[in-house]
Amino acid sequence: MIKPPAASASSDVREIWGKVVLFLKEHKHVALHVACGDITDVKIEGSSLVISTTDTTVAALLNDGKRDIERALSWQGLEMNVEINKKEILPSKVELDRQKLEKMFGEKFKVID
């Protein structure tokens, strides 16, 4: 199997990910294919393909299908590990301020749209 140089793999991460999604579709991994089709936060770090998502269900599905994703990479001639990164959604500053005001003023605090 061919190990691509890091710079080359980084520039082609979209192409690699697209072929992973295609492999999953062709091999009838329907749920995994659908979940991966919506993922855009994919990068290569060292010899690992790092897939990031904020959705807990998708992260669990990716963890269950990690071996199939690695097979899709092997199908492309790439020897890479797969890492699933569950990202937390951080509230915006506006949301944090709203929560703080709500805590300070209780029921007297109302947001008017």
C-alpha cells in the first residue's frame, strides 16, 4: 500500500473523503453513508483521518463504523487511522449574556424579538 506524503494528503482531503463516502454507498453501508455525506469537517493529521462532528448520534455511528471507513481508505491505497472527534457546541457571547441576565433578574427578564 502507498502512504501519501502529508502535504499531498492534506491538499486532497476532500477528494479522499468523497471517495470514502462513495465506497460506503457502493458497499451498502447506508446509515454510515448518509451520516458521512453531511460531514464537512475532515482533516488529515499525521497518519490519521480526523472526522469532527457536533452530533452525538453521528459520532456514535462513526465510531461503530470506524473499521468500514478504514477499509474505504485502504481501498484508495491509504494506510491511515480514523479518529472521531466529538466537538462541543459552545454558546455564543449573546447567549451567555442572556443566560447571565436571566439568572440575575429571573422572571422579570424577558427577551423581546
